[in-house]
Amino acid sequence: MYEFCNDMSARNRRWEIRQAPGGAAGEVRLGDGTVVPPELVEIAARRGVADAASYFEPTLRAAMPDPSSLPRMDEASSRFARAVRDGEKVAIFGDYDVDGATSVALLTRFLRQAGIRDSMFHIPQRLTEGYGPNIPAITGLRERGAGLLVIADSGTTAFEAISHAVSIGFDVIVLDHHEPKDDGALPSAIVVNPKCGEDVSGLTYLCSAGLVMLFLVAVNRQLRQEGFFAARGIGEPRLLDMMGLVALGTVADMVPLEGLNRAYVKNGLRALPQIVGIQALMDAADNQECSARSCGFVLGPCINAGGRISDTMQGARLLISDDVGEAKEIAGHLFDLNRERQQMQKDMVADCLNRVSGEGSGDLVIVVYDQEWHPGVVGLGASKVKDFFDRSAVVIGRDGKGSGRSVEGFNIGKAFIKAQEAGLLKKGGGHAAAGGLTVAPDRIAGFRAFINGEAKDFRRPPTKVDMAVPVGLLPRHVVEAFDLMAPFGMGNPRPRIALTGGVLADVRVLKGAHVKARLLGAGGEADLILFNGVGTALGGALQGAEGRFADVLGEIGLNSYGGVTKIQIKPEDAMIGAPASALAEAAH
């Protein structure tokens, strides 16, 4: 076992180097002639990648399974295909996040291209309807003549609303990826959800947009086999042209970028501009970059802004529209809304951070509440609180509507479901990393105690290290090749490299917020920059460690300044060791 300079890190973590595969890793040559260095092939193998060629050059043909491998998929696709064949009105009920909006857009675009132009959709208004299917909205869709109700990105635990839908004459399909109840009970609908107990497809990592695409592949196949398109004299829906929607939903919903998801994103990013609304949003944001980062930090937040602080339907309308003028108008409005949301978030997060010390600062799960906080930004606030304090966090705002974000290893969605079953929440659910809830103010103290009780036996898993390399011995061409492992995101972060055997020197604070230093080793040196590190546990540890041995874990890149290019690490964590004053002094 590799020995670092300390047993416990500055962030109170143990580190574990991923086990190297047997045998020497060889290089991989891509279709365009690019050579992937063996160091990257080894990192991928350490992460469990069995087929390096497919990992570095994923294709939909190789990655996509038979949709029929998911339980009830054939039943669901047959019912949807019948609606298309008979010209039946279809109602789509979505969610107000990016995954929900892209799922609605995928289904609507397919129907339109298959000749069904009078389908309808509904996304609940966050402030007045709350999360998930509700009886008044479903009743309204039925009154408008819909006979089939498709619920996308919610519905797995919507027992009352779906029972009502069935009672008024709807057939109901649920396409969802959220956690079911512990007892496995499902509503009276055709539920396609890879997280349900009978599912052995191995596709639990899909978001709803990815699941919807598989569903549409199944529907398209059935209609083709029936001769539907030939009989109507129309072409099949252009599913590949819609892949940008799947990439956007997958990245924005922060599901693992592995397996089919990786192929969705790698191939879907280049299709982003084919969706008129996405191109309009790229123009509004003055960002033409078709990357996972752009989806996660530019496009996704703008689409979410409508759902957070305004009309939840705007994001889906943008992604459905093929009218350039209309798309431009909606995109501009969403971009402005996102700037407004950013300021609201900034103010709320500052308030949250100031108050945590007085509201359960020692809790395993931080829970904070203020009636003045806008429900549309509590999820973003929870994410910031989690990151700053390195603990799971729940932020609750107006009318008891809240959101939670979890540290690795604690399933906050299941904890919310249990809290609802215990009578502490009006609503609650989600998945491992994130969840939403509605709670009465007088139940918040009980909920805080409950969720901390759920977390009392929780133990953080060790931090996984892709590779440990002595400071100065990581070849520059390897660092330059790291982008070949993209797209990066959940489940496929940028390589996490530990630079070992170094000594911290020239530690200083920049602009009162950032910690900068040099890491000196026998084989060379690397620059270190921790943005916004002042006031954090890691930043404090680095500031107090000048002249000490340090093993630093983080993302490695190249930084050019004054015509000189150096290897730079953005630290995620550090092991701080014994003083090495003689070596540190010799460096000056």
C-alpha cells in the first residue's frame, strides 16, 4: 500500500490509490490518428474501464442496449406507438429542471415529426403547484382531450395524482429515474424506471432524458416494423438530431458520465446547435462552446432560471421551438432571468453561511431555514453550503419548500422519502446526490433531528486517487493529453493526481481570497492555486504549512505566464507532513 506523508488529509479524509490493472498499459490510437498516452489508458483502467478504445472514442451503436432490456419498456412503447398510429392526443407532464425540460422537448419533437402536432405539455409552477404531478393540472390536461398521459422525470412516487389520472380515463406512462419507495410499491401506471427493484438492465445511472431517448428508440423501432412511416409517406423522426437535448439533460442533471451516458454526451455535444433554442441561448450568452462545461455552467443554468424564479414552462418552450425569432426572444429572457437568479443566489448563500454557525454547525447534515428565501434558489444554496462546509446540506425557504445536496456516500433522496413516511415532510424525494422537500415550519426541528439520525452511521468512503506521481516527474505531454478523457463530470472527473514528496514554499494569499504556493520536489516543481480557499479547511491547512512536506491531490493543468509554461495543480485536498526546513531554505 502506498504511504503518503500523513494518514489523514487536511479535509479529514483517507486516500486510496485506485488499483492498477494487471500488465503494462499500452497506448491507444484513435480513428483520427491521435495517440492516447499509456498513462491515460492506465488511469481509465484503474477506474474500471475494460474497453479503452470504446472509452476514448465512445459510439452510440456500441453503447446503446436493446431498450427492451428495461422492464415494461415494451408495454410503454407499444402504448405510445398506438397513440401515434391513431392520432391520439398525448399529454406530457414534466419537471421544472433541465432534465425535465429536455425530456418534454424530446417527446414533443418526436410526436411532431411523427405527424402528431397537437400534443400538449405541462410543467408545474414551482411556487403554486410544487414538485411532481398534481390533480388540478392532470384534470386540466384530460379536459383538453388528451387520452394518454406521459410523466417524465417524476411520477415514481406520485400515487395519489396517478390514481386520479386513471380514474378520469387516462392511460399513464412514467419515464423516471428517481428513487422508488423502500417497499418497492409503484403507482398504477406503466412505470419504466431502472431504479425499480425488478430492473436488472444496469442502467440506473441514466437521467430521465437518457431514458426518454431509449424509449423513443423503442417506439421508433415498433412504428418502423409496423410500416407506419412508409404508409404515411413520412420520414422517421431524426433521433440523432435530438441528441444534443440528451447531452444537455445528462450533464445538467449531474448523473455519472459512464457507459451509455458517456456516449450520449460525447456524441450529443456536437449536435447542440441543431436545436434552434439551444443555438439561440448560445447566442444570448455569447458562448458558442459545445462542451460539457458549457452545458453545466452556461446553458443549463439559463434554462433552469425560468423554473427557479419565473414561468417554469419557458425552458421547455425554448427547446421545443423551431421558430428562430421566438427562440431568440425566449433565450434572451432566460439569460436575463439567470443574471437575476445569480444575484438572488449570492445574497442567500452569504446569509446561509453566516447563519450555519448558529444553526447546527456541528450537525452531520446542515439544515437552515428562512421564510424569505426564494424556493427557486434553495437547491443552489444547498450546493454552496455543502461545498463550503464539506457536509450534506438542506436549505429551506418560503412556504417550507427546500432542497438538499449530499456528500459522497450519503443518499439524501432516500432520507427525504423516509422522512415523509415518518410524517415529518409533506413531500420528499430525489436521488443519491440531490433531493427536494416541502415541510411545515413547525416540523423543521424534528426533520433536522431525523435526518441527522439517518446520517449518524454514515462513513465517508476513501478519496479515490487515480495516480500518485512525485513532484516534477509528470510528463508535460501527458498533462496536455488529459482532455482526451473528456467529457468530464459526475462519475468521470478530470484525472485526480496526487503530486507526492513535495515541500510547500512561497505560500501567499492573492486578493484576500485565493491561496497560491509552489510545490518543490527532487524532480522539479509545480505551481499550486486554490481559488476562494481562504476560510476553508484546506486553505487554512496550506497557509500554515510552508516549509512542510505535502502530498497534494487535485486537477493538473498547464499555466502560461510571461512566456513560461508550468505544470499547475488546483488542489482538492492535501496531506501535510513534517517540516522540511532545510530543503525549503535551499530553494530560496
